[in-house]
Amino acid sequence: MELITLLLGLSGLSLVAGWSVTKNFYCICQPSEVLIFAGPRTRLTNGQTMGYRLVKGGSSLQMPLLEQTFRMDLTNMIIDLQVTGAYSKGGIPLTVTGVANIKIAGTEPTIHNAIERLLGKKRAEVEQLAKETLEGNLRGVLASLTPEQANSDQIAFAKSLLEEAEADLEKLGLLLDSLQIQTISDEVSYLDSLGRQQQAELIRDARIAEAKAKAESQIQDSANLRRTALRQLRRDEEIAKADADKRVRDALTRRVAAIEEVESVVGVQVARVQAEAAVETERIRQVEQQLQADVIAPAEADCQAAIATAKGKAAQIIEEGKAQATGTRQLGQSWQAAGAAAQDIFMFQQLHILTKLMAASVPDVSVQNVTVIDAQRGATATKLAAFLEQFQQATGMDMQQVLGKLTSPETSTEPSWPKVEPGSDLLEAAS
């Protein structure tokens, strides 16, 4: 039992000792720091041999009695820069203020420079070292720039300062994150004069720009007014064209309607006239047929009879003439045979015959009709009466009877002729 108790006690003591050793020699590295274990020599990746080893962002166990642990802070350091009386190019002293963000480099190989130069120094000492280095670099950059260049383009000025200070800070194991130039001034008011000149130029440029903008605005306004006026004129023109087209269409519509109306009226009139013409044509045909039956056919028959009678009388006259010619020829021959006394004998023979002929030439006069003629219309009435008498003697047709039949009330479709009575006034009947 005593042995077991002793063994358990020794085990407990060893555990306590191990825990105490682990607690004191086990180191954990934060992300914003780096652990440096100085002691045995360590070969680096580039072939160099260092008397320390680095641990960044992890943990490691310190070898008791063989190693010593150091911590180096990698957080950012804000450094206020102020350079007074720094001569620029041209001999103008300038005062420059700015702010820089600096930290210890955490990457190889720059971190080895930081370990060699800054390990064991306080943070304030590191900041002072970085500040003095940057101010020296700032003076060097100002010496290469004119006040106009340094003041007009501060971004380019800060970039040049970064390029100038980067090499010096890298040798110290520091890394410059950012640098901002805040103000640049001088004691002789050189920059103020430049500022006033630039301000005057800016005012001038602003006024020129304002005048140009105003002129362009007026030009634009005029162009807008012109475009508006042109659009309004085009709109008025389109409206006028539309009105004109509308009036033309209305006029054409009214013309077509008027033409159709007139054509309808004319068509009605033409139809009525055609109907009346057909009626009149039928009436004329009826009258012609009536005249053909009542006047022309009897007249043609009478004419044919008169022609036949005349031909018979002409044949008789021709025969009588031939007989007379024969007798006359024979008489002439007898005269020639009788000699000089033949003429006297012939005259005595014909004297009795001539006396009878002269007596017979006065026949008895029989009066059938008496025509009374107005003295005022004597010539016309005389001609009309003579014409009717000659027509009756030539054709054997009494026109007074024909006219009387045509004017009888029994035939209402025949033309109305004045009735001529025997012995009436032919002029009054004709009128």
C-alpha cells in the first residue's frame, strides 16, 4: 500500500510539474503579433542561418533553458508629420503637415530587418524613428518640387514621398501603408499669391464659362424657339392641308350628289319624254294609217284611174293626129296637083267649118260653185281656190269633201280640220 501511495504521489507531482511547465513555456501568437524564439541557430528557407525562429499567427512551445521568447507588435502606428521651413525648388520655404500609417513588416525578408533594428525597443521609440525618417524624406521630396507643383497636385506629391521613403523604411523593417498630405503653407505668402492668382483665373474662367454657357443657352433657346416655330408651322400646314383635302372631298361629294340628282331629274324627264315620244309616235303611226286608208289609198286609186283615162285620151289624140297628118299630107299632094287655085278652093271649103267651130266655141255655161273672196286676202285666197280646183280636175277628188270627213266628230283620233261647205268662204275655212 505504501508503495502504491508513493507511486501515486510521484505521478501527481509529475502531472503538476508538467502542467506548470506547459503553462509557462507554451506560447500562443496573436494574429497582430509575431513570436521570436531566440536560442539555437535555425536554417531559413533561403539558406541563411539565424539565431532565432519565428512564429506568426499560431502557437509553439519554448524550450526551457535553451530559448527566450520575445513578442513584436505588428499593429498600425499613426504618425503626425510636420515639416517647417523646408526649402522647395526655387528657394521658397514651405511648411507641410500630413499623417502616415506605419507598421512593422510581418513578412520576410523585411521582418528580419525589423528584428535586428527594432527588437527590444519601445513603441514610442519606433514611432519617433519612423517620424524622423519620413520627415527627412519629406524634405528631400520638397527640394525637388516647386511650390506650385507641391500645392497643385498633392496626390502626386504624396506618391513621390511614398516612393522616396519606401526604401529607407524597408531597411528599418517598417512598412508604410498610407500617407496623406494635409496642408502646405509658407511664411512669405507665396502660395497665397498663387492662390489669389489661381482664384482670379478661376473666377475669370468661371465668368468665361458662364458667358459661354449663357450664350450657348441663348443659342439653344433660339434653336428651340426656331424648332418650335417650324413645328408649329408644319402643324398649321398639315392642318391647312387636311382642311383643304376635306373641303375638296366635300366639294367632290356635293358634286357627285348634285350630278346624281340632276341625272335623276334628267332621267325622269328623259323617261317622260321617251314615253311621250312613244305615245306621239304611235299616234303619228295611227294618223298615217288613217290617212293611208282615208286619203292616200283613194287618191292613188283615183290617180291610177286618171292615168289610165289620160293614156286612153292620149292614144285617141295620137291616132287622130296621125289621121290628120295623113290627111294633111294627102291634101298637100292635092294642092300641088291643083296648082295656084288650090289655096282658094281650100279656104272656101274650110270657111263653113270654121264658122261652125267658132259658134261651137261658145258653149253653155253651168255654175256649180260660187267662191266669195275677201278683198284683203284676195291674192292668197285666189291661189288657194285655183289650187283646189286644179287638184280636183287633175285627180277627180274633191278636197272639200275629204276635209269634211276628217273633221267629222265620229273619228276623235283624227286631226281636227275645218269643215268646208260648198259655196263657203275657202279663206275662212283654211284659217
